[in-house]
Amino acid sequence: MDVVDQWSGRHAAALQAAMRATNEEFARRLGVAVRTVASWHASPSTVPRREIQRALDTLHEQVTQAERSRFTSFLRPESAANAQALRVAIAIVARGAEVLLVCRRGEEPLSWGFPAGVVKPGGSSGAVAVQETLAETAVHCTVRKHLGSRVHPTTGVLASYEFCEYLAGEVRNADPLENLDATWVPISSLTKFIPTERIYPPVLAALEALA
């Protein structure tokens, strides 16, 4: 793949994997926040802003031939499982019959999802879920159950799903650089925000038990 017509979170994550770069290293090379890189892993359909598209173009032109070959390989469906070694922790935060969602920037149409962040090697998925929920939404929560993990069907990232209970805090968009909004939505209306086929089945089952 010599030219990328439009970068997405999936493409960016594949380039990072090809370079064997940590989130911090990749963010520094692009001149973006580390959380921006983490958001690409959590939301592979994200389309970065125009200036970031240009930065990704430039970085793609600068990589070695070996890195370019790995990048192309990682984007092949059969190689998706190798695209990223890092785990993504996804927080499913429930409050009564409501669930916490964030709306990511740079996606058209608007894309809603659960708070999420990348787990560093040796890190705790549960701890990241709690930390990222607070960082993105100003909501305090605690992990009640690990719902399971899967290789994300789009990016090949290992996604760990943590079912969390609301503790305190008024929801707000605490990370306006990355998100457009953060809000509670009725669990009964969840599939109006996130298509059913995009929701990990154990997550849907756990939430439906509360609705």
C-alpha cells in the first residue's frame, strides 16, 4: 500500500504496529496527544482531522521499506490478529438502567462508543477502564466484572471489556480535544447509538439484564 487515500484509526494503528512504536513514541512522531493514539485503537473507524491526516501521510513516507511492508501486511484481513500487541480496555459503565457513552471527534457520521484506553504491557485492564472513564467523562466508577476479551474484528487489537458500576460525578465531556460529547443513555436505546453488530455480545447481554 503506497498511498492511503484516507487515514482511519485502523490505518494509524497498523502504521504504529509496523513501526513497533509505543503510544508515546507514535504520538511524539505525529505531534498529537497520547490519548489521540489510544482513541484510534478503541475506535478504528475514526477518521482523524485533516492536519493529522497530513502528519500521517508524512510519517508514512518516512518509514523504512521493512516498516512499509509490515504496514501493508497488517492491513490484510488475515493478518489482523497481528496488527497490535497492545490491549484496549473498554469500560461499560452502568448507572441503573443507563450506560455511559462518548462521541468521538473526526468521525462522519457521528460515532458513539464506550470510554476506552490502551493498556500498557504489564498494565491492568480494569485500572485503565476506571482511569479513562474519569479522564474522558469526569465520572468515577469501579469494575464489577470482566466480561471477556476478543480480537477486534476490524483492527486485530485485543479488546478487554470491563463491566463497571457508577460511583460519583456529573458526566461532562472532560476531553474535548478527542470527544464531542459524553452522556448517559438509556440501555433500551443503546442500539440507536451503537449498531447491534458492533457490540460485543457479552456486553449486550450484561446491559440487557439491567434494562
